[in-house]
Amino acid sequence: MRFGVVLFPGSNCEMDCQYVLREVLREEADLLWHKEERILGYDAIVLPGGFSYGDYLRTGAIARFSPIMKAVERFAASGGLVLGICNGFQILCEAGLLPGALMRNRSLHFICKYAHIRVENQKSAFSNACDRGQILVIPINHNEGCYYADQETLRRLNEDGQILFRYCGTDGEVSEASNPNGSLENIAGIMNEAGNVMGMMPHPERACERILGSEDGRLIFSSMIRRWKGEG
Amino acid sequence: MLSVKVTVTLKPGVLDPQGKTVRNALESLGFKGLVDLRMGKLMEIKMDGSSPEEAKSKVEEMCQKLLANPVIEDYHYEIEQM
């Protein structure tokens, strides 16, 4: 499977994504400069974390107008798999490829720690290697991770199974106490209605080797690979 | 030349922890009677070569495309001849 990892000015997780895809999952992964206007020969696109354009104006607000984003929109419209991690999630929301918005953490603190997230839908292109209700340990690293959407959008996300992950406690309980950033309904990751575009605040690429404390992040990438192979 | 002031504010009901923290700080400085405080953004733009009417439609488009996020923010603007 061939992944394209987009590099915006200010991205800083693209090398980790590429490393994990190549060295841990043994797939192909190229970096794509944001000035590219076409995406050819790729099976999936990853928008990595970081601080594209310095987070100026709003996180992701300027990156969404990078030349490559038109190609990402076409790629998504044709059914290609698109994964946005952290700043990538913010960019996908600003671009309207995912509903809602990511706002300043409720605590106003930058949060960098391991988070527990519960798998709410194990049938998606991004979670089919997980069990329903499985608790994943994946780090978060953000200042603007507080997910917001209006009530109607939230209702649809719930009804259509578009909420893939919620922040939870070590026992899997979803509560205010286990909500690190104030996200509505503890939302940590969602997908679009068509099921081929996903955004999540936790960083799966930072949790793919035992030496780093968790290998749960592999499940996100291996789900995509399984889907591509027609196995999941 | 035209002077444009764009104000972007959070929609009512959208959580504003920054505004709340600033209000708490004012209260701890002894300012009483504060009912609410919401943070926003002010953008000052200087424009050339447009009539006020043309400027209005340009600024409207700027707000919708980039300056505000309609999911969480409202905007308004004033245009003045300099």
C-alpha cells in the first residue's frame, strides 16, 4: 500500500508517520510537499500533526488553502482514504471534509500525555483491526483539541456511527473526569459520512512500538491497510 | 483608501474558556458587576482601488472564506473612507 504524507510549512510529525509506515508496518510512504497540485498513485493520504502556518488565525485555517488541499478534496471525493492526525484533523475540519471545529482546550493548557480512548465503531476503514469497546492508549499533544459541533451535527454523528473514538478512563468509562480537553461527548476521533475521511486528535504514529509505551496506534494504520486489501 | 475593521466573535453558547479566565482575573482585581466576558478578534485592513460597495462584497467574501469559521464564529465589519 502506498501512503502519501503531506508536509505543510510547520508540520512536525510527518517524519514519525513516514517512519512508522515504512519501518513498522512495512508499507510505502512518501512525503508530499503542500505545493503539489496533484496526488497520483497513492492509496491513502495522511495529514500529520504540527503547527501548520504557525496556527495563525485558527488552527488549520490557512493550511486548508494550500495547493495540495484541492487534490486532497478530489482524492477524498473519489473514495480515497484520508487520515488527519491532530493538526491534520483541524485542517480537515477547516476544509469542510469533516464536520465541526476544534477549539482551545477547556483548561487553556497545552496537553501532552497518554490518553485512553474507547473504540465506538470497529467496522470503519480506520478501526476494523480493533474490537468494539477496546481501550487504546495513544498520546495526545495539543492546545486546540476541544471538539465542537452543533446539536444537529452531533446527533447525526451519533446516529451514523461516525464517532470512532471517545476519551475514557482506564476502565473504559466515558465521563467528564476522563475528558482531557472539553470535547463535546468526549469525542477524540470522527469520520465523514462516506467513511473514507477520518480525523483524530491522539497521535497513533507515536504509539507503534513497545519501547514507546504502547503499540495501539498500529491498529489505526493496520485497519487502513486491511481495508485497502479488502480484508477489513 | 478605505479602512476596514472586521470583528470576529464566538457564537453565543460556544464555550470560551479564555474569556472566562480573563473575567475571573478582572474580578480578582476587584472589578465588580461583570456579567460576562467573551474574547474575540479584531482585524484592521486598509484597502485601495475599491468603492465602498465593492469593498463590502470583498470583505464579506473574505469573512466567509477565511477570517471567520462559521461553525463557531460570527463576524461583522465596518468600512470607512480614510
